[in-house]
Amino acid sequence: MTSIGGAASSGMVDWNLAVATATRLMRPGPDVSRDEARAVVAELRRHAQSAEEHVRGFTGLGTPETHDTPLLVVDRPGWVRANVAGFRELLKPLLDKMQERRGTSPGNVMMGAVGGKVTGVELGLLLSFLASRVLGQYETFAPATRDLPAGAGGGGRLLLVAPNIVHVERELDVEPHDFRLWVTLHEETHRTQFTAVPWLRDHLEGEIQAFLAETDVDPMTVLERVREAAQSLVGGRPEGEEGEEGRSLVEIVQTPAQREILGRLTAVMSLLEGHADYVMDGVGPEVVPSVAEIREKFQQRRAKGASRLDLALRKLLGLDAKLRQYRDGERFVRAVVDEVGMEGFNRVWTSPNTLPTKAEIGKPADWITRVHRKPEA
């Protein structure tokens, strides 16, 4: 197994153990022959290339030269390795802070080593759950590793999870070639957002690091949240028991500054997800013959979840919030484009100051007034 960069087993989380645990526990992928698997990978690569052209043409964003990030068609273990590398990079400042707070006495070091392994196992359990559900992902904060290349400057790669795409297209009983192109349109939109808007990645990273820098919690409080999520997977809470299970992993917010940052992050993520959905639907009718059927079936699948346990996990992991982001963001984009056109909408990418606020996501007219208002004579 490839080590996830440097001293991956030290500190608050045993990252290598997380990868090993997730790989061991994840569900097997769909039954496909080796030749079928090769054909799927080749087709996804072709679709990604054509989707890039469709997205650029529809949005007016980017040029071929701006796409300097690699496309990786991966299996479930590959998705886990990529995400663990990204988590480790993004969370390093917070985990270092927690490590310092714990101290360096022999007893604390020993407890930290044990806790790191426990947390590694529990993080692996969560990743094994998610690894069978993600169809594709643009990894914004993606350090290059020996097996996983990334874009110039240490960020950006597009992942398409081939076994999950095949599984869902079979589950929905939709035309496979259409579904594969439909999925790549969404993910390529995310790649276009970040490659065509150079400041966006640094802005997001700055907001996230500012949020983490404000965090002042006992290390065990953060680790306990991971533990709760893992326990939900292996048994859940008794029927009717309430309390902390309704809280998301991202809801460890103590300060007014953190609440402001989280509001801005929510607005940006709603914009990005809604824009991807809008583009996917806008391009779809021209290039995906069965797009209406795919969209209807996929929306039903996205909304209902699989079980009570699945619904509880989605809430704890913040996935319900992500579903709201798709809906709210898509409504914002559609309303703005209807009013001022795609060129007028694209003013959203001018600078951090032209991004919508959380309130403006729900009231697109307010954003239009603020960004498109005419200067007073």
C-alpha cells in the first residue's frame, strides 16, 4: 500500500490505517469483465474530453490552455487514497494545533498514538461508506503523490469513479453511454470553474484555513464527532434516541467569526454545485438524448436515500446540506441567467466581492441589484 505522504502514521490520525480500513471494508463494485472495465474507462475519458468542449461553449468560461489538471478514472480504493491525501493536506494546520494542545509528555504521546489508530480506523469506516456513492469529484486541494498526479501549483485533479458510475446506471436502468456523458458534464463544470477562475481555489482555501484557525476545541471533541459517525454505520442509535446525532461534522462552530465564514462557504458551495447542475441540464438536451429520463430518475434517487441508517449518515456527514446546495444554487443561477444572460451571470467570477452571499443565494434579485447596479449620475 502506498504511504499517504511523509509520516502518514503519526499525529492525531493514522492516515495509512484509514486507507487500509476503507479498502478492506468497502463494498465490492459491480460485476464487469476486464474488457468491459477497459471499455468503460476509455469511454469516460472520451466523454470528459468532449464534455470540456461543451461546458466551455455553454458557459463562455476558460480556454483549452486553462485545463492543466489531470483526469483520473479510478476505482473505489483509488478514490479513497486521493481523498485521504487531500484531507491530510487541508487539515494539517488544525491537526498540528490539536497535537500541540495535547502536549508531548510520554503519556500523552502514547495516548495520541493509540487515538490516531482508533481515529484512522473510524475514518476508514466512513470512507468505505462514501466510496461506493461518489460518481465523480473535482479535487480542489489535491497534493500530488507518486500514484496520483495533480495540477501545477499543487492543486486540482478530476476523478471519475468508474465502478460507481456503472453501478448507478444499472440501478436506474438508463442508457449507459448517455449517463456517462451526463455525469462527466457535471464534473467537468467543476474543473472549468476552478481552472478558468484562478483566484477561486486560493480564496476557498483561505476561507477554510481561517475557519480552522478559529477552532478552539479539545481534540477529543473533534475525534468524537468522527466516532459518532462511525458508530452510526455499525449499529446506529436506538430508535427514538435524540441528542447529538442530528449534528453535522461541520457544525463545530464556536465563534461569530466562524459563523460568518461558514455562511460565505455555504454560499460559494451552493453556487458551484448549482452552476454545475444548471450547465449539465443546459448542455444535456443537445448531446444526451435520454437526459430527461436520466434527470428524473437520478433526482428521485438523490432525494430518497436508501434507508433510515443512510438518511442518518447523510445528516451527520452534512450530505443533506449538500442536497440543499444543489437545489438553492441551481435556482440562483437560473434566475440570474434568465434576467441578465450568461455573460451577466459570469460577473460572479470577477472577484471574491462579486460572489453571492448566503442571503443572495435565496434572493437572486439582490445579487443582480448589487453587482449590476448602474452608478449614480
